[in-house]
Amino acid sequence: MSAAFDLARYDPKDPDPWLALYLDQSLPIAPEAKTALLMGNRSWSRRWMFNIIRPAVFAFFILVKIVRGISPHHPNLNGFLHRLIHWGLRTFCTPEANTLILRHFHIGTELLAFIKANAGPVEVETVPLRPRTLKELEDNVFLQHDLNVFNFIIQLNASLRAQGRDLEPVERPDFSMISDEPFELGPLPKGPLNFVDVQTAIEVYTPLYALCLPRSDFIRASNSLQLDETVAIYIAKILGSDYHLAFMKNGHPLVPLSTLQAGYRLMMHGLDCEGLHGWLRLLKHRQAHGLPLDPRNPTGA
């Protein structure tokens, strides 16, 4: 158990809500990811600063939308945006926040690789994203992540349609691309200014994303946040089980939500991906031990 959530300090008359969530096993999230998320949730940055800055961020977001309505294509400051994100994460964010952000790209790469490996003969080309350090995020990683998702869906379904078929259950799914151990990340900054939690950072970063990118790029990025359910359905067809759809909460993109909600949906996107990756890792473990991929025993006990 993480030292931050010590059961020895449990008081039935004053139970710690974060301890309850830490011990809860309803979502199959990797322990290091859950600890990082809960550390951010209980921080003063999330409890105080997040609420204080939200009105100013919302007003700035409205201004950005007006600017982009007038000039949808210019400026296009993608390189500057990625350098700005790197600087902000390095200078202000906690190691836990940066861990969650770096993990997300590894998880996205592995989820798409799982579908491709179990989809039969399809022609799909995406760019694997495996950043180990914050500096590597400058290499167009955020924008490429969005492009990967849409290109994957277009190319996968074009291949399946050309062959007159759909994804179908695989007798023995290939889990080889799903990592068993925590991702190997480089050292993360722990300076006196590294106090900002991941949700506060995302709230600030979202309108900057909208300002620095052409409107079409931002709208595509915003809509990609609702593709969790789409990806989960693909995986359900491969597994022959829809159990994991119970913890996909980001909503289907056929009913797009407002881009003003992008910050919250980005957090939900991260949570959905962590849960889905954790589920596949659990099934990989069961398969390796000769157990059936039975969702009625999700803990692998």
C-alpha cells in the first residue's frame, strides 16, 4: 500500500474519502496511476487553486473561441504550443501529474496496437508514442496522439469495409503489446514550484491549445475525447464480452459535447483509457495462467 494512504490511520468516525477510493477495486486501474491521481485530488492545488482559476480560464476560453471564429486558420503555433506545454509541465506540475500525462501516450499506443493485432489482415498505420521524458513531448506528441486515433478509425474501418467484414471474437487474443510493468519514465522535476495537479494543469492548458492551433485541429482534438466508447466497442467485439463498457463514461461522439467541456472530458478520457488498459492487462494475466477470460471474476482471484 502507498504510504500516502495508510490503513493504520483509518478512523471509522472520520474516514478518509481518498483512502476509500484507493482501496476500491471497481476499476482495474494500475496502482501507480491510481495513487498519482488520488494524490492530485487531495492536493491543495486541486481543492483550492482549481476552483479559483476556473472563472478566469472560462472567460479566456470564450475570448479564444471568438478569436478563432474570426480567424479559424491563423495563427498556427503548433511548435510553440508543444514547447509551452513542456515548459509548463516541467516548471509547475507535480511528478504525479506528469506521470499521468506521460503514461497516457503509452496507453493509447498499446490500446490501438491491441485492436490492430486482433483485427485480422487490415492496413493501419499510426505513429507509436512512447515519451519517457517531458522534453520528448515537444515532438508534436499531443497533436500526433489525436491524429493517431482518427487515422486509426478511418483506416481500420476502410479495410474492414473493403473486405466486407467486421471485427469478431478471437479465440485466443494477442495481449503481447500490453505492458505488465509500470512504464519506464525518466526522472521528473520536484522543484519548489512543482505543485500543480493534473486537472488544474489541463484546465489551463485547454484554452491555450484552442488559441495556438487552427480551429479544425482543436475541434478534432476535442471530439477525439469522446472516442473512448468507440475504441472500447472495438475491443468488446474482439473479446466477445462487453463487460468493460460498464466503466466507459466519456460518451459516444455521435452526440458531440461543447468544446468548453474539453478540460473535464480530457480527465475522463484519461480515466477511461487507464481502466481499459488495466482490464486488458488483467485479462493478459489470466490468459498467461491458463484461466478463462471470464468477466465474472474481474480481479483474477
